[in-house]
Amino acid sequence: MITAWECFHFATLELVRSTPIKQRLICAYRRYLASLPTDEVPTEARESYAHVLRSLCGVAPLRGEDAVAASVRKMSNQEADECAAQIVEIFGLMCKTQHTATRSGTVVQLHAVDRPAEEFTAPALIASN
């Protein structure tokens, strides 16, 4: 089972390829985001993800195409850039959330507890000319 983080990671990698932006958006959505349920996306990113989905699936398709192809076809290059940037922003937010959750349970001990603090003081250096 691929996680939401992995879906956005792979979608972001798809977005940095050298193909035209609209093609990259369609591939990122179809390959990695289409099967991702909204409830698997972290709460902080759900509204942004819903906006991306509306942008990518909001246009009625013509015969022979799906809603994603129709929606992206109707986008300007600027709108496609903004949609891609929003996907990357969501991935960044997910990375930050995951990093914070991982760090919050970690305790780093900088010196031994059973030793007096005086052992760790450094003498002041005196400059002489």
C-alpha cells in the first residue's frame, strides 16, 4: 500500500521532468494522485488537496477524453504552473508535518546526567598582545 506521502513524493518527481507542464500534471495525477483518498491526506493539507482535485477534474470532458485531460487542456500555462506548485507545496507541508512528528518524540541528551555541570565549563580565553 502506497502512503499519501509517497504519492505526493512521486507526483512531485513527475512534475520536475522535462516534458511540458500540462503533460506532467496529467501524469502526476493519473499515476499517483487519482487513487489517493482525501481522508488519507493529513488534515492540514486536505483543503489544498481538494482545491487541486477541483482544478484537475472540474471540466466536463469531450468525447474520448477524461475530466483530467479536459481540465488541464482548458488551463493556461500559468494556471498549470500554479497547480503544480500547489502539489509541491502540499508535499512540503507533509514533509514538515512528518519531520515534526518524528522529532517531537526524540530526546537528545547533550551530557551525562550524573556528572556535575562544572565538568562541562570551559575556561575563558584571555587575549594578549
